[in-house]
Amino acid sequence: MNSTDDTPVIDVERLNLVYGEFHAVKDLTFQVRRGEFYALLGTNGAGKTSALEVIEGHRPPASGTVRVFGSSPRDRDTVRPRMGIMLQESGFSPDLTVAESVRIIGALTGRDDDVDRVVDLVGLSRKERTRVSQLSGGEKRRLDFATAVYGTPELIVLDEPTTGLDIQSRDELWDAVDRLREGGTTVVLTTHYLEEAQQRADRIGLMHQGVFHREGTVAELTGALPGVISFGLPARPLAGVPALPLHVERQVDGTFRVETHRVQKDLYTLLGWAEDHGVDLVGLEAGPTRLDDVFRAIN
Ligand SMILES: Nc1ncnc2c1ncn2[C@@H]1O[C@H](COP(=O)(O)OP(=O)(O)OP(=O)(O)O)[C@@H](O)[C@H]1O
């Protein structure tokens, strides 16, 4: 079947996956639209990688259907030229050099590209002739990233892409992804670095124990929960200072936290109290609930 512009790039319908007696993915249904950045997030063992393995065509479903560009992902000749995949481990041969490994990606995926361009894009130009066995963990991860971006595919699937990368390497990886997105590439991401998804994802699906818990934009997922104001107080005693007229919780690290649906109003109250009584607030932060809190709420 040919895909049209309206066809979801990924269409997962009541997907079930079973390992022996263990039901790892239960009735998973979601779609990823063309050009979208979709983050599939969840707790350890939630079933994200298992679901991605079906989308990538590496594993047949126990039941349900998965379509990529309107085709079965098992139809590799149709799908692989259009889908770049960065697995948690790509398994390049340790004896090959970086340039040789990148060249093989073209042969395996049926996509065309310039090896030097890709090596440069993933920041491995100075390691082009280095054997895979001599790369650091972060450099291996960059090489894994090459498997996704080689040939500028229409869809890239990134399974925990920044695990083990230093901050500079992460920024470089996201810059490369941003450039692909400007060209219309669809992105599917799993990660445990929630701020990466919070900053970039158009929509997020949240999985826990094989089940899809919630789906929506960051604003939709965090909007139902209260915002947070956090601050510390100076070490000196606040004798004679009247109590803050807000419900404040003391945290184990000695800082204070206010959960509120009226962040602006309560922040005004807090700042007024501090100003009136000469209290210097330490490390003041205020904002909407973060994705971390949505996560904690599903456990
Ligand atoms: N080949 C397998 N045989 C048996 N059980 C498996 C197999 N692969 C995964 N599982 C189990 O299925 C569940 C889902 O695993 P999966 O790797 O999909 O989770 P995940 O959401 O990607 O987790 P993480 O965030 O920890 O990487 C886990 O409980 C895991 O132990």
C-alpha cells in the first residue's frame, strides 16, 4: 500500500507483545503524524524498546497491527530506506573503522549518502580511521547515531540516544536532529532524560508496565497538576518574622516547596513576605509542573 500525506507515519493498533509467559506490551495504540516529534516515555521495563522493536521490523507482534508509512515494518525493502534507527546498541563489528562502519549503513539500509558528510555530522571526523573497538562509549554512541541519520531518512527512531553522552555531545546530537526536523523528518524518541522530551516533543506517550497511561502535549500532561514554587531560607534564625501565609512543605534537603494552581499570585505573596521582613530567599524557582512530576504520579 502507498502512503499519502494523511497517512500516519507510524500507526500502532492494539499491539500486544509476549515473552513466554510475560505480557510485555498490552493493547498499545498510538499514531505518529508526518513531521511530528513523538516521545515514547515510561518507567524501566515499561515496554518501550519492545514496542520500538516491532516498529523497526525486528520483532513480530503477538497480536495487533503496526504500520510504518502504510506498510508492514517487516516489509524491509519498502520501509528501511525511509526509516533511520538508532538502537540502544548497534553492534558494529569491533574490527572495522568508523568510516567502514558508516559505509556499511548505506548497504544495509538502501539509503545513499556521503560517508565523510555523515562522519562529520556525528562529530567523528578525527576518528574516521579508528577501529570501533578503540572508540570511547560516547564515540560509539555517535556512531550509533550515524545509523539513524545516514541518507537523511523521512523518519528517525532514537532509542535513548543521549545515554552516556557528555553535555556537549548531547547538544551536538540535538542540533543535528533539529536540522533534520527543519527538513521535515519525523522523530520518535525514547529517553529517561525527561527534560529532553519536555523541550522538544510535540506529543508524549507515557507507558508503565506495558500499558499506555496517558498521551498528549507537554502542556496537556502537566496542565492538570499544580505548579511549583521552591526556595531556601537563610541560615540565620527568623525570630520575630511572622509565618509565611502559604501552605509550605519542607523538603528533606531543607528547602521549601509550595504546590499551587495560582503560581503568580502565591509568588507575589512570597516575595511580599520576604521583602516586608528582610528575608533573602535562596535559589528561588517557580514554574509549571515538570514532566518528572507527571511521571511520579503514574508510579
Ligand atoms: N527477550 C526478552 N525475553 C523476556 N523478557 C523480555 C525480553 N525483552 C524484554 N523483556 C522484558 O519485557 C519488559 C519490557 O522491556 P523493554 O526493554 O521493552 O522495556 P523498556 O520500557 O524499554 O525499559 P527501559 O526503560 O528499562 O529500557 C521488561 O520487563 C523486560 O524484562
